[in-house]
Amino acid sequence: MKQDATRNAAYTVDCEDYVHVVQFNPFESGDSGNLIAYGGNNFVVIGTCTFQEEEADIEGIQYKTLRTFHHGVRVDGIAWSPETRLDSLPPVIKFCTSAADMKIRLFTSDLQDKNEYKVLEGHSDFINDLVFDPKEGQEIASVSDDHTCRIWNLEGIQTAHFVLHSPGMSVCWHPEETFKLMVAEKNGTIRFYDLLAQQAILSLESEQMPLMSAHWCLKNTFKVGAVAGNDWLIWDITRSSYPQDKRPVHIDRACLFRWSTISENLFATTGYPGKMASQFQIHHLGHPQPILIGSVAVGSGLSWHRTLPLCAIGGDHKLLFWVTEI
């Protein structure tokens, strides 16, 4: 008997506003709870959540807001710094945001009196993605509709600038070799840059447009995944610059692609928000069909938990969480 893959969120957390973006902290922060950040129309909330999958004495989800940061403008992207620590005294919360005003804001807080942010200016159009270098957290990479990828230091100075052939949609740093950067463009090209030589070293082609999102698999960095048009696509960069595998998934255009942090065969995709509900799917490379399908009223953002097969998505005044098996 075929099990129906469609299901409701396992857990939800109520929020005071529409959630545009949500991001689990992908780094170890020295605390048993998992840091999560989400952004709305003019604020960012930092919280911790623990799930019954990790601690037996919890029923469902235990969520606690640590701090709300006033942002003044719509939050479009959030990236965590590896310097964030909850086990230091005082604690360190460090993250950056991209916003509708084309600026990056770098926030630092000790969750008490010290709450500061620095504005990084330079992009001339919408910023589609941003990320900290995962080793030291001393640089930020961002990509934009202005056809550039820019590298910034924490003082807000641009240390590198790559001109793209079309809007930059996604940017990922190699988890170990921090001089390697992956940039995905809307025209379907994904390039890998050597930051020391400041030049492209390899490129992949999706042969499909528009490419909306791409992600480097941190469990196996020979694998890259993306969504373009209605399809998900997966490359093995040791074999070919063309996709090894692809499948149509979202009728009304795919929006986001994210690899799971715990398995190189597990990934999630979302369809375009805007209609009454946007579709969210979890896929396993060993299965021809999605292993989980969720529907979200105006969903946006997509993030995997650091150690569990669990996804978070932002919705209308709520965060939604889906759990799957590996």
C-alpha cells in the first residue's frame, strides 16, 4: 500500500508577524538548544528550539525567544556567523541580514546591553543570498541582481568583487577549503571561484532557466543541487558539467533548494509563494517520488536543522517544522 506523502507540519511556533526568512544556525554553538533566526517586515528574532526527537522529556517542541532586533525594513536573508557562542561568558550572537533596501546589516549581541549593527553598502540591486565564511567567520559573501558577487570583511570593506553574467541567486562557501566559493546565476550557470587567485576555476550548466536557487552539499562537496524552471537538478562535479539527475517537481516554478546537513541523499525544495499555498517537498535520491509533501499558506524560507532530518519554513505569523526519516 502506497503511503501518502502529504502531511501537515509536525510542529508550529506562533510569530507576531509574517515570516519572510528562517535560518537554523548551521554551526555548533555550545548549547543543547538549537539557535534559530527568523525575519519579518521590520525585525529579526533569535530563539532556541529543542525537539522531542533530541530530548525525550520534551513534548513536541520547546521554543524560547532570546532577543528581537528592530530592523526597520523587510528582512530578505539571514546568515549565521560561526563565531556565535552560547557557552561563552557573555554569550556571542552574530549574524547578518540582507534587506529590501539593498544593504547588508551585521549584528552583534551579548543578549544583554551590547547590541550593535554595522551597515555594509555597495550592492545596487536586490541581494538574493549571503553567507559567512564557515571556518573563521571573518568574511561575508553576497550575490545580487546587480550581476555581482562581493566579499566583505567585518569592517564592511569589500575585499573581492566578481562580475557575473546575470543576477546572482545563491552563494555557498566550501566547508573546509575556505578559498573556494560557489556562485549560482539566474542564467543557469554555476561557477566555482578561487578566492586567492580571484578567478573562476570550474563551471556547471543547468541548460535551464531561470535558475532560482543552488546549494553545495556539505556532506559530499562533489555534489551540487539546484532548482531551475520546474525541476530539481543534481550534478556530480567529478563527472560532468551537466546535471547527472533531474526531475520536475513544482508546477508553478521551483523556488528554493537545500541539502540536508546530515545526509548527502536528502534534500528539500519549495515552490513559488504567492498563490494560496506554496508546496514544500523533501526528496531522497533513492526514491523516485518525494518522500514528504507539505503545503504552506504563503511559505517562504527553507532551512534544515543541524543534526536532525527536520526542516523549518516561515509562514503567515508562524514557523512550521516538518520531520522525516533518513
